[in-house]
Amino acid sequence: MITKNFVEELRWRGMLHDMMPETEDALNTAMTSGYIGFDPTADSLHVGSLAQIMTLLHFQRAGHKPFVLIGGATGMVGDPSGKSQERNLLDEATLNKNVEGIKNQLLKFLNFSTGENKAELVNNYDWFKQFSYLDFIRDAGKHITVNYMMAKDSVKKRISGEDREGMSYTEFSYQLIQGYDFYYLWKHHQVKLQMGGSDQWGNITTGTEFIRRKDGGKAYALTTQLIKKADGTKFGKSESGNIWLDKSKTSPYSFYQFWLNTSDEDAKSYIRIFTLLDRETITALEEEHLRAPHLRVLQKALAKDVTIRVHSEEDYLTAIEASEILFGKGTSEALAKIDEATFLSVFEGVPTFSIDAALLQSGIILEDLLVVHTTIFPSKGEARKNIAAGAVSMNKNKMIDQAALIQQNDLINHKYVLLQKGKKNYFLVVVA
């Protein structure tokens, strides 16, 4: 049963890019099965994939049936769309590991268990593994002409690119393989719609054309906007690289900070794209943000919603506590509670010193730790002056005695000492 206009939902959220004629009418007529493909290039998706996950979420919430296609076969080839260089090919064992990781992540977002429109997950390796090359060029290749494939922008850009390296036949064949995926799902699962980012338009329409030429069938295509940042830099990247959905690759604290640090302009679009908040709630948040931009109401609402949905409410609260530690409001108790990955995320980039664990057997005098074993202060006199002024903290506790003994039980996560000079100058001592 259709519960809302899916296309209109994408439209007001600023997500819709293009669609084939009659697509919206077809979706408003009956429950429709549609799919999006994800290539398993890593064992986790990243925030760049989140827009497509949200598309599937809205599709299901509108009453339609989502299929998630994991490209176990196409991952062995590499999609040239939007790429300037050929992608490295992965071996089967790596691909299987990646497929399993992505599968487990998608279970958190979509309902795979109940209802007529419950989501289904398929892997194109299942229908390609027994497909011989001769069978493929006979059953699939003859239906799409080289002229048709050459006319696609993704192909033309690579062939006429400045580097003149062109593209391999392997990548050239990708659109035909993806087109066959659509045909297979149309034929065996009654999937009538393929969705994807706007860079996928050529591959998707190859699928609709394949269905028309091979069986005279009707299928539809819909693409969403590619997510960009207002300043022109690439969305989904930080100084340390991709922002992953797997907390072992990107800690919930770093994930939360990524969204919290978005610009006002980006926050206005991201809160529509990446949250499930309704139009009235978003409008109210925008008005509140305009009245007091320095409170970053939009960014906080965005970061909270996405962090809880991707990770958990507990991870969100931990990220808040960790933020307070860094910006001066956190307590030593809160510091002691956070896990090592979050701790290291919070203090990434601060000056770091290493000392031998053997030194802690008899303890290290604070003054020596600040001057002899590190270079936090240039002299013991300078260290004593700052301690006396209350300007030195260890593990968020103010230190008042330069002769205080630092021992094993003072370590955070059995490995770290956090020292602070003034309010904003942090130093990390790693005991190894």
C-alpha cells in the first residue's frame, strides 16, 4: 500500500536529479519494487553512500519494496562512472569479506523482516558466477550496440580525457553487466525501477534499454543529486580520509564531529538529505538557527539524528561527553569512561610524547614528567610557577604539588596520561 508520494518526498528534500518519463505516475499507481546497487570496494560503507541508503529508506517508507544489490560480481570489474582512473580489481576472498560487512550495516537502516514491502538483499555474483563469457556475449551483448555504449558520457569522458589513457574493455563492459543486473531483477523479482546517483544515469538507462530490447518490457530510472559541499570540496572526506559508517574505522566521536562542523549552508541541505525529520520540524529548526546562528542549532540536530541512526543513542551521548572533555567542561570521571578509540579521536593531533613503562614502577614526579621526560615546559622553574598558578592539569584534575607521584593507576586506558597547560593546550603521554 502506497503511503506517500516518493518522488515528491525526494523533491522537497532537494534529493531528486532526474527520472524517466512516467516514473512518478507509475510509483503513485501501485507498490513498486526498486533497487540501488552498492559495490563492495571496502568492508564498510561511508557517508558518501548514505544518500543512497536514505533514498531506499524513503522508498520503503512510501510503501514501496526496496532491493539492495551488492555487486559481488561488478566489484571485480570496477565502474568507470565519475572516475578518472581504473579501479583496482579485488580478489574473491576480499570481496566476500566486504559483502558481509556491507550486508550487516544495511540491516540497521531498512526493514528486511516484516511486511509485503520488506527489503531484500541480492548479490549479482549469484547469477554471474555460472555465466560463461560466450553465454554472456550471446545472451546479453547482442542486445546493446557499441554505438549506444560509446554515446554514454561516462565512456566519452574517459576516452577523450586529457590523460589519453582511455579505458580498458573490462571497464567498458561495466554498463552492459549493470544493465543485465537490472534485466535479471526485472525478470525474476519484478523490479521495475533502478535508482542511483546522477553519475549512474548512463548505466541505469542501459538497463531500461536492455529490458526493452530483449523482452519488450517497461522499466524506469531515477537519479538523485550528487552531494557536494558549498565550498567545492569533496563531501564525505576529512583530513584523515573517508568518514566510514563502521565505528572501528571512524569513531562515533569523529563521526559526530564531522556533521557538527558542517557550514551553515551545507547544514541546510544535509538536514533534509540525511535525516528523517519532517518539513515542519526542519523549517522550525532553520528559523531558530537564523535567530542565533552561533548556537549551531541546525548542525546539532543534524549530528544528533545521523549519529543515533548510524550508531546508537549511547554512542551519541558518548560523543557529547567527549566533546565536553576537549572543550574544557568534561570531568576526570567522564575521561576515565571513554574507550580508547574515542579517546584517541578526541585528542588526535595534539603533541604526543612516549615514555618507558618501566619508569612507572617506582613512579615519576610530576615536575620531571613535565620537563625531563617531555618538553611541555622548558625548565623546572617554569613548571613550578604554572603549577602554583593552577595552570597545570593531569587527566582533567588540577595539580597543585610539583612533587606528586605519577603511577600506573593514574593511566587512562592503562596507557595514557593527559596533561594540560592552561585551558586549551593539551599534551598526550603514551606509556609503552
